[in-house]
Amino acid sequence: MSRREIDLLHHNPWQALRQFTAARIALGRSGASLPTAELLKFGLAHAQACDAVHQPFLSEELASQLAELGLRTITANSAAPDRLTYLRRPDLGRKLSPQSHDQLCAWPDKQADLLLVIGDGLSSKAVHRQAVPLIVALLPYLHTLGLSLAPIVLAHQSRVALGDDAGECLQAKVVVMLIGERPGLSSPDSLGVYMTWGPNIRRLESERNCISNIRPEGLDYPQAAFKLAWLLEHSFQRRLSGVQLKDESDNPALHGQVSPAYVIDGMNGMSN
């Protein structure tokens, strides 16, 4: 019997589709296992996700970047004293520490239309990369809507519901929480946005609107800013948020004061 070389690396017929997604598809196999290259990539992605969870929140750098935009900030902490407690006790991340609660409740500048809270969540990397570019894209919409903005709260060891606690202290009409999402193996830097009308500590998850996967490889900044502006406009009109306020920003017939900047720019580019 003649000898012949046996190729143990089996290629997946979906290989060409990988150019369209970062999802782990068409990995192929070597015998009964993954190819070494794919196994190493998986290990790297897992390490990056772990790093995103434990990377310190550099609120001072964010405060400096926001100050360049003319935006004031307040630094706050949740009731979780450290990262290990934060991961083990999600309930403590949902409320302000006593010191931060007293600080915000005593703040003289209250009753703004909108409070932005930037929280590290489960990925400080996401906040460091995505929060400021998203706010830059959002500011023109806030000007169009005529919304007053409270000082931005930079919250350490925070969960989503902490925004409601901060919003209640500052008596804001609406709170928008920008927070690092749980890292995925293909997306360690996704930012999530949660909007609540009439924030208070008794609000339920169903009373918030969520925009997720904000990053250049997912929902880009112009689209995310427009979706948020659309929700803000309709939240103020209807005085509610959550499951009662469906995101229909993709329907041009329902555009009000705000229009998607990325569509306008595209039209202007076509007319030149």
C-alpha cells in the first residue's frame, strides 16, 4: 500500500464568512480538536476579557477629557469598597456609598433635565475608549433639544442601578448611565447605555431603556447618539421610559426635533 501525506487540518466551508464578523465561526479542526492558532486566539481573547474586568477605572483621565469639552464632573463611589467585593456583591454596586450619597444630595446645582453617569461596570476598558466619543456625538443633540445638563458623575465600582440613586440625589428629570458591559470573548470593550425617566432607587429594570454594544465594531457613535437622543426626546414628551417607550428611531416618519447626523452627513456628501 502506497504511503501518502494526510492533512489533519480540516478547513470549514464557511471560512469566507469570517471577514464579515468577529464571532467565532468556521474555526476548522485538527483531528478532534481546534487548530493550534485558533486555540491560542481563544486564550488571548479570554485573557483580554479578564483584564477588562480588573483594569482600574481612571476617572481622573476622563474628568480631564470632559473638562476640555467644557463639562463639569463629580467623582463618586458605590457601596462596594473594592473590586473583589464589587464582583461578589452586585447589590453594593447598585447604590452610592454613604459619603458619595451625602455629597451628591448636598450638591447645590440640582434639577437639571439630564444627568449623565459614567460607571466602570464590568469593563473599564469600554468606558475609557467609548464614553467620551459618544458624549461628543451626543452634545449637538442635547443642544437641539434644549436640555440642561447636570455635572457628569464618574462612578467607581458601579452597577446600572447606581445611576438612579445619583439621579434621585441630584433631582434630575432623566438619568443616562454609560457603563462598561460584561466583556465577551470577541468584545472586551463594549459600552452600554441605560436611560431612566424620573430616577429613584425604587425603579425597576423594566423602567429603563437600553442601548448596547456601542463601539466602532458594533453600534458606532453617531448611530448610538441618535438613538439616545431619539429616546430622550420621546421620554420628555411622554414622561416615561422602559418597556412603555419603544425605540422606533429607525422609522423616519417618527423623527421629531432630532435627525440622525450620519444620514444628514451622507446626504450633504451626495449633494456636493
